[in-house]
Amino acid sequence: MEEKCAPARISPPDLLIVLVIALGAFMASLDVTIVNIALPAIAASLDIPTSAVSWVITSYLIVMVSLLLAASRLGDREGYRKVFLLGFALFTLGSLLCGISGSLSMLVLFRMLQAAGGAMISALGAVMVASSLPASTRGQALGIVAMFASLGIALGPVLGGFLTTAFGWHAIFLVNVPVGILAIALGVRIVPSTPPVSPGGRMDAAGIVLVFTALAGLIYALSAAQDTGFTMPLLAVVGLALALWSLFFLHEKRTPGALLDLTLLANRAFAGNSIGMLLLMMGAAGATFLSPFYLEGVRGLSTDTSGVVMLAFPVALILTAPIAGRVSDSIGTRKVAIAGFAAGALGFFALSTLTPASRIGHVALGLFLLGSGAGIASPPLQSAVMGEAPPEKRGIASGFLRMMMNLGSAVGIPLFGLVATTVLGPLAVHGTGAVHLVIPPAHLTAAFRAAFLTGAAISISALVLLFMTPDTRPEAGGETEPVI
């Protein structure tokens, strides 16, 4: 009979390191949701249409996702601590400049600067955990980071609504400045400096350009298709993006010092858990995007009340993520991740049974199950990916992991939107701002049901994938310390 070892405890010095890294995750996640709720105010203040103000989000997403691999490579070359703190500095500077912007072009430009800093923070979080802490506490540490990220998601709409109402939309960016300065000061004092794993390594400029253009084309096409469907021009953009992706992988295979080490993908555990993370984020992002439309469009709740109901998702994630990380450190990652996707599938099935007369508790239960599933699955998936990467390749692995997570979010939102609008058919041409006044609730509910069943199918696909993926235990990292 296999003896199971109780998980080790994170030491106080290591916990301080984790908290600094978690602060970066908190800022990055807060900045997305805090901006989303202020978009109408930004559009009104700058006197621009809603379609134009969406670039405040889209530009950030494109730059953020496309620079994650480059940021991880830069960390390998210059040192993780140095690049991590530089990312905080750029993010803070970008936030300050966004906060004093007076036009859409300035705001989008400085959002891109902010995104470059966010990419450095996000790309290096996991590798700094893996490099600074023993493998026996890696899952716990990543669970804490996931908890702080969820806290940022939960507080974003509430804090954004308050700041925008009380001080104007500029305040949602300026609030990052003191937090960023504090994070830099703590990072300088607490985060240990480690020598670069690839000093003097070359930067793959062609790879950066290829991944940027491929991601930009894909994200733009998926975002635009929510309004117009897949027109011939958009299909052409998708085809071009796929061709650029193929060219990127061919380039990476032949280029020394490439952004992505393709030998990592030959590891079944690394590839399987990375895809699992992408699928997890697809479902979570799609569900949290679509649920407010049910609450406001079908049930007629106010924005404030809908925001309170939506808290069920991040609260569940906050409660489960640290526990799941600790358990996965003890019994391995696969069983815990499978349990998370099973809970997520149940959550999607619960939401797919909503009707115009369903109780609000029904919605909250479905969101709580989804949040629990994400909180249970995320730490072991991240721990497995980082545990399967050799120490000298953890920077690349961390950047690739973050890219998969953000790509999952970028694809999940338009995917759920496309499913819903396809079911609505001609009714979907009505503006979403007054959709509940134009489209009968029964028709909206059918559209949401199809989208949530799509989420259930994504969770079940991830379950099948993980059953075929080798397990990863703390010993895989080769750094497990005796359990005390």
C-alpha cells in the first residue's frame, strides 16, 4: 500500500515571497475587471462609440498575451527578480499615464505599456514560485497566488464602480500607482535574487513578431465576430492567423534560443496539463462573461445586485484554491484537477437548467460550483506544468503557461457569445444594452442554455484529457524536502 505523506508547511520567509508574487497577480486581475465596468463612463467622457472604447480592453489583451513568452525569455536572460520588478515599474508607470490620458489614442497607447509590464509580472510569477520554494510546497504557493488573483477579480467591479462614481474613471488607473510602488519596495527587500539561467541568451525577435501578429489576428476576429458573425473578411483574418501560428511553430523548431522550447510539448504531462489550463480558463471566462446577461437580461436585476450574485464564483475560488494546492502537494496533481473539472461540469449543468423563473440561489449555486471547480483544478494544473519543466526551462514553461491561461480567457468569452448569438439568430441583432426589453426571456434562456452546455462539454473534454495524462507528484521537481 502506497504511503501518503502529509504536505509540508510554507515557511514564513517563503510566504513573504509568495505574497509579493500574489500581489502582482492581484493587480493584473483587478485591472481587467476594474476597467470593464468603467467602459461606459470612459466612452461618455471621451465622446466615443462603444465599439471604439472596446479597444481599451482589446489592446491590453493582445499585448499582454503576445509578450508573455518574450517576458519569460527575458527573465531567463536577465534574471527573474530584475524583470519581475521592471514589470511592476512599467505597469505602475502605464497606470499613471492612463490616469492622466485625455483621448482614446493616448489611453490605448498607455494601456499597451501597462500590458507590457503586466506580461512581465504574469509570466514570471509561476517560475519564481518554482525557483524560490521547494517542490513540496509549490501547490500551496500557487493556490495562494490563485486566491489573490480571484480576490482581484471579485473586488474589481465593486472598487471600479465606487471609484468611477466618486472620482471619475481616471481614478481606476491611478489607484494602481501606490499599490505598484509598495509592491516594488517589497520586492526589492523580500524577493531573492537568483542568477540568470541563460545569461547573454539571444532574444527571438522574429518569434515575438509572429506570435504578436498571430494572436492579434485571432483575438480581433473572435471579438469582431460577436457583432457581425464570421464574415468572409473575418474568416480570412482567422486563416491568416492560423497560417502565422504554423509559421511560428516552424520558426521555433529551427531557431536557436527560441521563445518556446518545443521539446517541452513532447512531455505528455506538460502538454496535457497546459491544455487543461487553457480549457479551464475558457470555461471560467465564458461563464463569468455570460452570467450577468442572464441576471440583468432575463431576471431584470440591477447591475449592483448582479455584481453581488456574481461574487459566488470568486468567493468559491478563494475558499478552495489554497486547500487544493495543499492536497495536490500530498497526493499528486491529477486526482485533484479531475475533481475540479467534475465540479465545474456540475456547475455548468446547473446553469444550463435555468429558466426565466429560476431562483437567484440557483444561479449562485451554479456559479459557486464553477468557482470551486476552478479553485480546485487551477493550483494542481499549474504545479504539474512547472514540476515537469527542468529548472533551466522553467522560465519558458511559466510564460507558456500564462499564455495558455490568457488565451483560454480570450477565446472563451467570444466562444460563449457566439454560441448564444447563433441560437438567438435574427433576434441577436438587437443592441445588448436593452436586450431584455426586446428579446423574450424564454429565447434568451435557450441561448444561455446552449452556451452553458458548451461549457459542460469543455469540462468533460478536460476530464477525458486528464485521465490520459500522467500524474505529477511533488518529487517530480527533484526538490522535495523532508516533511516535518
